[in-house]
Amino acid sequence: MLDVYYKEFLKAKKYIKERKYNIAEKILEELLKLCPKDLCIKFEYAKVLVKLKKYSVARNCFESMLNTKSKNYAVLELGKLAVNEGNIEKAREYFESLLNTPSKDYALLELGRLEESEGNIEKAREYFKKLLNTTSKNYVKLELGKLEMSEGNIEKAQEYFESLLNTTSKNYAMLELGKLEEIKGNIEKAREYFESLLNTANKNYAMLELGILEESEGNIEKAREYFEELLNTPSKEYAMLELGRLEESEGNIEKAREYFEALLKTSSKNYALLELGILEESIGNIEKAREYFESLLNTSSKNYAILELGKLEMSIGNIEKAQEYFESLLNTPSKDYAMLELGILEESKGNIAKAREYFESLLNADNKEYAMLELGRLEVSVGNIEKGREYFESLLNTANKNYAMLELGRLEESIGNIAKAREYFESLLNTSSKNYAILELGKLEMSIGNIE
């Protein structure tokens, strides 16, 4: 590559780092016209096309490299592309074809990620552990930690992350340790981890997590401050997504819509479409919401869209249609979320035993806390007050503590413990659940005659 072209190539790489993929695409496209055989340019160009979701053109680029010295890299990227498109078997085929090549470590890593995303936890763990004695061991420990954390094996996850604290991966480990502490309800410790990264190369990730943490604690202005500070960084799309969610939770619907719509021409458009669907449903625009969700049915976000379509149909009384959507997910990576919704659906139909069966089947799943919340609600609804209380109280040191306190307040009010109910609701007034708490306090006061 001539020096003049190399400077342009570096400029494109800079734009890629800044997530300005449209600009990078134009530069690389021009360079490729001038240097059609340059594999470095072609490879970066194809990866940018993937970011822009121009999958068919990207595939053609990678496939044109299959008879070159970059074949293994092309096969790896074709596998990742197949994952993005939901072609799991094809992706697995690409990765497995590399297991007897010098690229086997990369293939094992991707196979582990693929199996984890498919819910094949033991198989994923097996792939990752094969890499523990290789040069990829730090990446693998990070992946194993995330896997164990998602499975609720907190101590094992912590062990993996802490083993990285004296390595070059320490910043990534600290980020995950912060998330882990937040899950455990150790907010100050989580904040400490994230803040320790503010002067590192991972500061944008840390600020994003700090924003999410502050929002969950009800510190809305502080959260907004963190997110807005990211708007001129490569993390701006993530920040806009979070700002949209924050504004929606605060009732600023137009502002939220503005943030989400601004993302429709970016690589985050699927997330934006999903959020716009949820927003429209929340304000009663059912047809518009359905339109957004259905637009995602042929994308890598189809499972999320199907889940939301099921919830939408259930909310307007189309029980059979909702059930059809949820059941279509039972053999996908979204099966646990589908089972949660099927439990809620069966409870609404009065099939208590069936609902309980769905919820209890999730007690060792990623979403076990949500299942416990639903089990608590179910038990209270059938008069098993102590059992309901037990479920809710078991969530008080988890990320779902606010929901649990809200339910405990309702429970205490239902059995006449007004002072205790008020105590639970008032403890939420400085959290992200404050609006729900205020609503419950209003209902409580009205129920005892304090109309004003």
C-alpha cells in the first residue's frame, strides 16, 4: 500500500474507532477502487459493511478472500456474520472448519460465545476452558466470568474477574466486577469500581454503567449528566439509547422518541425500533407499536420482537395469539423469557398450577429473579401470604430490590399493616421506582380516608 493510500487507510480506521461507519465506508470504498487487491483494505471495508448491516455486500467481500492468505480471517468473519443473521448452524460450520488451523483459538472463542447465546451453557463452558492455557486465557476468563454471572454463580464469576486484576485485562475485569457488585446490591462498591476507570481507556464504558447505576438509584440528573457527556464520544449511540429510556421513564415521551428516532440511521437502529415499539405501546398506539415490532421479524432482533409482540397481544386480550408468539420461542435462546411470559399468561387464565410450573422451572435460569417476583405475586394472589413474602424478601439484596419492596408494600397493605406498607413505599421515593411508590402511597392514603 503506497504511503498516500496508507494515510487514508489510517483515517478510515480512526473513523471506525469513533463509530463513524458511513464516513469510513466512503474512504475505504474509494481506496478499494485504487487498490482492488489489497486485502487489508478489503477486510476493513467488509467489517464496516457488517456494522452498517449491509450483510450481502459484506458477505461477497469476505467470500472473495477465501482463496487468499487471509482465508481464515474471512471464514471467522463469515461465521460472525452468520450469527448476526441468525444462521446459527452455518455459523457453527464456519467456526468448526477452523479448528485444525492456526486460527483455532479464535474459533473456539466464537464457538463458546455462540453456544452460550444458544443457551448451551455446558458446551460453551467446555469451549472456553480449552483456551485457559493459551495466549487467549485472559479473554476466556472474562467470558467465563460473564457466563457464570449470567448463570447466577456469583462467587465463581468473581473469582474469574479477580484473577485478571494484575493482568492487561484488569480494566475489563473491574468493569464486570462493578456490574457484579451492582447485582449483589452493593451500590457503593459498584460505583467505586466504575469510578476507578474514569481515567482509563475504558472510561466511556464506565460512564455508561455509572449512568445506569445512578438512574436505578433514582439520581436522574446525575444519570442524565453521565449519558450526555458521552454524546460526543464513540459511545454516543449507547448513550442516546439510555437517554431515550431515561426520558421515557420520566414521562418525557417526545424527548424519548426524538432520541430513538435519531438512531434509526445508525448501527443501533434495531434497538431503536424495539424501544420505539415499547414506547408506542405504553401510550396506547397499538398499531404503531405492532408495526415497529413486525419490522424486526427478519432481523437478528427477531426474538426480542416476537417477545414484545406476544406481550402486546396479551395486553389487548389476544391470548391465543400471544401464546403462539411465546411458544415459538421455546427452542430459541429467548426461551427463558418466553417461559416467564407463558407463566404470566397462564396465571391470567386462572391456571395457577401451570403458571407456578413455568415460574419454578426458571429458578436456575438467568431470569430467576423475575421468576421469583412472579412466584411471589402468584402466591399472594392465592392467599399464601407468608410464601409470597418469602419470595419478595429473598430479592432485597438483588438488582430487583425496588420491585420487591413495592410488592412487599402492597402485601402489607392488603393485610392491614398500613404503617409497614407506608414504610416500604416511602423507602422508594429516592429511587427510579419513585413514581410507582407515589402512586401506591396515594392509593394507600385514599384507602384510609386521607383524601387530600
